[in-house]
Amino acid sequence: MKTELKNSINSGELQLNQVSTEKDNFHQYGNVTLVGFGPGDPDLLTIAGDKALAKAQVIFHDDLVDQAFLDKYNGEKVYVGKRKHCHSHEQDEINQLILNSAIEGKEVVRLKGGDSMIFAHGGEEVEFLKKNGVQVAVVPGISTGVAVAGLTQIPLTLRGIARSVAFITGHTSDVQLPNTDTLVCFMAGSTIHKIAAKAIAEGRDPKTPVALVHNVSLPDQHEYLSTLDALAASETRYPTPIIIVIGQVVASRAGVTEVLGLL
């Protein structure tokens, strides 16, 4: 009986030692910082983002990042980009890769185009890492959905015309269209025709102007102008990545009404 008790105590001591060791290891984990790169132009990266990248030992990055610009940083670069029908890694794999590097005690940056918390799985990554005992910080980036306004001089809100704006993703079979004055559509290059038809069916003016902007902030940024009814009746495929602004604010920019024949 005494032997059994002694063995039980020893076993218990071993388990406590293991718990203590695990707690010690928790404090030895590296840190992870999610950094938003912005819409593409490196000049739009924040100072805080640059500082995080400068001290990173590992940088997990996606497609929408200037590859040549990354070369200025010493950290190991790991590509984990995901594009339509072409994923280098699934999200669960990305989560695990980031965690593994943090467990190794490394300073890690997860670098994303735009802002990490807008249609970018940032919330999922933060939750996963925190559940596994990793300290996480987030450096905001300039979202493409916001940058498009300044870089096309099309405001998303405008006194007397638009007092509300919504960001939506077109990367779904069941797109929901909030009843706001302006809609900004992410990842809608292949679904904009369906979105336009649905917007008209839900009561929006068929002549509502639409701006479709490819490669926001990059030297080859290109803007396409249309209307909801024209898009609904068209099968034109637009280049991606593309951000789409729907609303009367589009017509506020000089020359748009003439181009679209909305006078």
C-alpha cells in the first residue's frame, strides 16, 4: 500500500513538474505580430509595420505584397499566399506554421495585404494563437476598401449624397447587400454581375454608377466605370485583384456622369 502511495505521489510530482515546465515554456515562446501591408504601394506601409518587419525572424506573407520590397528585411520569408483556386496552404496549415515558429521562440510577422482584420482571416489567426499560449499583436494596415477612395478621388461618404457605407465580400454564393448608400465589394471580380442584378432586384436604381479598380495604389492601377444595369447584362471579366465601389458617390468625381451618359 505504501509503495503504491509512493508511486502515486511520484507520478503526481512528475505531472506537476510537467505543468511547471509547460508554463516556463509559455513564457519562452516568441511573439507574433499581424501586419497589414496596405493596398500594395510600399510607401503606404505604416511606420509600426516597418518596425515589426525589421525585427522579425520569420515573415509569413501572401500575394498582395511587394516581393522586392520584402528583400530589405533580414527575416526568413515564407510564402503562404491564397488566390482563387490556387492555395499554397490551407488556413489551418498557415495557423500551424505560424504557431510552430512562435513555439521555437522566434519573432514572427504575419504580413497581409490591406488590413489584417478586414476579410483576411486575421481574427481566426489571433484566436488560434492565443488559445495556444502565444502573445499576439496587430498592426493595422490601410485597407484597400478605404485606400480606393483617396486613390481614385471617389469619396465613400459625401454630404447630401451618402451618409453610410458597407464593406462586403463577393467571395460567396450568397452575397448579402446591406441597405447603405455606398457599397464597397471585395473579391467580387467574378461575381459582380450577380451582385449588380441582385442590387437592382432589391430596389437600387439600375443607373447607379459603379467604379471597378484594379491594383489599387500600384503603377498599373486601372479604373473601369459602369452602371448596375450594364454590369447585370454583361459577362465581361475584370482583372483581379479588384475593388468595386457602388453608389452615387462614384458620380461625384468630375467627368464620370459624362462618360456613363448619366446627364
